[in-house]
Amino acid sequence: MIRKKHCTKTLISQSVIVNLTHLNAIEFKSRDCLLLQSFNKTGLGVSRSYLSDLREN
């Protein structure tokens, strides 16, 4: 029996992978990632193509 693992990491741009357990929210107008408070030291933006993929999932 093969079990499917739930992926906790995803691409948000061509060069950035984010851990979804650290992601608090995404502001869809500005495409900014809001991480949990302890990880929110850097600003991360989601590219348009990856944002549409995230909306589908």
C-alpha cells in the first residue's frame, strides 16, 4: 500500500520555496506572504503564475 504524503512545501516564485506550516496568509491584492510572527522577518511575494496554482489547491 502506497500512502500519499501531504506536501508542506510549495513554490511561490521561480526561486523561493515556502513551508506551508509557517504561512499565515496571503494578501491577494499585493501578493505578499504573511508568515507566522516568528518567521515574518523577510518580505516574500508570490508570483502571479504560482498564486493561481495556490488558489486552485
